[in-house]
Amino acid sequence: MQLKPLGDRIVVKPATQEEVTKSGIVLPDTVDKEKKEQGEVIAIGSGEKIQKLGLKTGDLVLFGKYSGDEVKVENEEYKILKDEDILAILEK
């Protein structure tokens, strides 16, 4: 990939999720939901604040649904997030 975030930003590849109700109805991610998003960290900037978070490439993170800026590079969707957009790191 040729996308390198600057300062206190990271590049995240959002995970696509579809929700299944108890009755088996599949709700696509286009349904308006106020859920938090998650994604995989692809690249990390060199800013001081983002380094303090201890993120590394490959981490799964939670971020707000409307956080960051969406970009498309080589037909792949990514989000560029600031350090304060990261809500949590999902540990395995």
C-alpha cells in the first residue's frame, strides 16, 4: 500500500459486519445503527500522541461510526483516524 498517515493519525481497514436478528433476518451494514465500528490497523503515523497508544499494525480497534475520513486506494476502502477517534483496542 502507498498510504502513509502523517502525525497523530492511523489508517484502518474497516471490518464489514452484517447483523442477524434472532429470527434469522440479515441486516446489512446500510441499516442505520448507532454501533461502534471496528477495523484493522494498516499503517500508523509517527506523531507523539499516536505512539503513546501503543498501537501496532494488525491490531483490531474500535472507533466511532462517523469518525475519521474515508478514502479509497486501489479499490479498497480505508479510514484515516486521529488518535482521539480510537476508543479501544480489541485484545484476543
